[in-house]
Amino acid sequence: MAVIISEDRVRSHDWMLVEGAVGMRGRSRFVSIADQGLNSVSNFALVAFAAMGSSAPEFGQFSISYAFFTFLLGLGRALVGETALVHESSDGRTAPVSAIIGAALLPAVPGAILLCGIGAFTQAEYRSLWFVLAGAVLVALVQDAIRYALLVQGRPDLALMIDGVWTVPALGAMGVSALVGASAAVIAACWAGAALISAVVGCLTVRVLPNPVAGTRWLLMHRTSSTRYALEFSSLNASTLVVWVVLAPILGVAGVGALRGAQLLMSPLNTVFSSLRIAMIPELIRVRSTDRFRSRLIEYAAILAGTTVLWSGLILVLNDGLGGSLLGATWDGAAPLRAAYVAQYVFMAVYTLLLTLFRVDRLNRQSSVMRAVLAVLTLAGPTLLALAVGTGGAAWGFTAAVAASVGTGIFLLRGIRR
């Protein structure tokens, strides 16, 4: 006997499958957030173990080389990761994984060459450190691209798995190396080796190899977005780097140290904001045309607000005993700056929400304007107020820069909504 199924019933069944898939992905956003946190742990641990096992001059050299490394890593994430989140999340499992991973090699290869070139002109005892981080750029960017590809496919559980493959052995190897007094280069090599294992496992998981040719075509296809994201990142980081160089002769070592100390107290929120944004962009894109969008957005804003209020409150009530144990002698200078930095991160939470909305709606011009305002005022505001008021003025200058950027973003968003 033939079984006749109506077209309406088929459509209803298909819609139920789509709804189920969206629901599963919706629940997985918390796994995405956990993955971002785990990824940040390995980076933080590298710095901590390097500091533990290095002399002051060696750690200074590590700090310089690691600053170059983190810039290259961030540039690769802006160029490839952000582009993948914005343009491939709606397509889910059809995302061009091989191209995304291959695209990561385009900033990774010249970045590795740059680090090797700098290392060649560094003191002989520190050259190995630069060479190790050059190799780390290659494997870290490939691993990162695999992670982003899994996130846009709605498979954050696998992204969490490959980050675990990196973090767990890295922590063990770095911890043992630090305890036996190994150099920063050896500790970094342990970290890079675990990243290599993670990248190999990631390639096996997604069952593709990096395809730089397809990656080049993919970046060219999305060149408007990828170029903007890379320029936004570069301009913001260049502005931040320059302002610290400018503030040093104005405020002296103690003043810059106090600013850095207060910033360090609030730095866990940077990880939270970045993790939430990366986790929520694919989720919001996938539910953009459904009635879930509003509830997801409210949930996202509530988590941003809640974590900001909770952490800010903890920092404001921090006593001298705990503060001194965290920052040492820097605490005395950093403690009076806490209010300015709490205000800054309140605005930064709103800034993160605005940037997410711009990415979800592909409002690239608006995001570039908002971030350009932040880049310019991050340089000008703290410098001018440091000259006029001193260290406290510089702290409020950073806050004013974020506040002005948020005001610009709200103005642009309201214009679009109208």
C-alpha cells in the first residue's frame, strides 16, 4: 500500500528538524563560551610559567617577543576568524573549512618569517626564544582557524576538545619545565608543541588539510570585511602601543606601572567579553530572522552586565592585604585608579554589545567608525589628561575614549534602525 505524505506535512517535518538543530545549537553557546575560556587559560599559563622560570632580563626579552606574537595572533583572528564568524555562521556545516584553515597560513607564514628575522639580530642567548615563537605562530593560527571553523559549524564541543588537547599537556609540560628551572624558550617550546598536537588532531577531526589557494580565494571573496577587520585591529593595537610609549616620560615608571596594575585587575573581563562575543556572533546570526533573536540578545546583554557588575564590585571592595598580594608594591598606585577602570569596563561591556550587533548585521562601515574613534581617542585622551592632571587623568582618559566610542556606536546604530 502506498503511503502518501502531504507537502504541508513534509514542510512541517523539515521545519521541526530546523527548529531542533537551532535549539541544539542554542544550548551549545555555553560550550562555546567555555571553549573561549579554556583557550585563554593556555595563553595566560604560558606567560605565568615563563615568568616563574626566567630571570628578569630573560622575562623582559620574552615579554617583547610575546607582544609581537600576540599581535600576529590577533591579526590572524581578525583577518580570518572574524570573517569566518560573520560570513559562514549562517551556512553552518557547509562552511569551507579547508579554505578557512588555509587562509590562516597567509598571515602566519610572513609572521613567522618576521619573528625569525628579528630573532636573527637578537642576542645569541635569546634567539631560540624568537625562533620557537615563530614556529608557534604557524601552528597557533592554524589551530585557531580550525577552532573558528568548528564554531561556525555549530560544533563547539569539538572546538572545546581540541583546545583541551592543547591546554592539558601544555600545562603539564610547562609546569614541570618551570619547576626544574628551564628557560623561557623551553617553556614556550612545550606550549608550541602542544599546539602542534592540537592542530594535527583538529585537522583529523575536520578531515581536511589547510588549502592556502582556496584560502586566498576565500579571503578575496570577503576582502571588504576581512580587510576592515584587520585594519580595525591593527589601528587599535598600534594606538594602544604608542600611548604607553608616550605616557612613560610623562608619568614615569611608577605612573605607568600603576595604570598597568589597575588594568591588570580588570583584565579577566577582557577574556569574558571576547569569549562571549565570539560565542554569540554565530548564534545570533543563525537566529537572526527568528523570534529567538530578541531573547538571545537580551540573554547576552544580561550576561555582559552581570559579569561586569560582579567583577567590578569585587575589585572595588578589594582590601590592601589582598590587593598587595596580587600587585605587590604596585597596589598603592593602582588602588586609587580602580573607579576609573571600573567605569571604563562598564562602557566596554556596551561597546562589546554594539560591536557584536555590527558584526551580526554586517555593518562594517559603522564598526570601523566606532573603532576608529576609540583608536584616536585612546591615544589623545590619556596623553592630554596625563599632562594636565597626572596618572589619575590618564586613567580617566582611557575611560573617556571608550565612552566616546560607545556614544558614536549608539548614534550610528540608531541611524540604521531609523
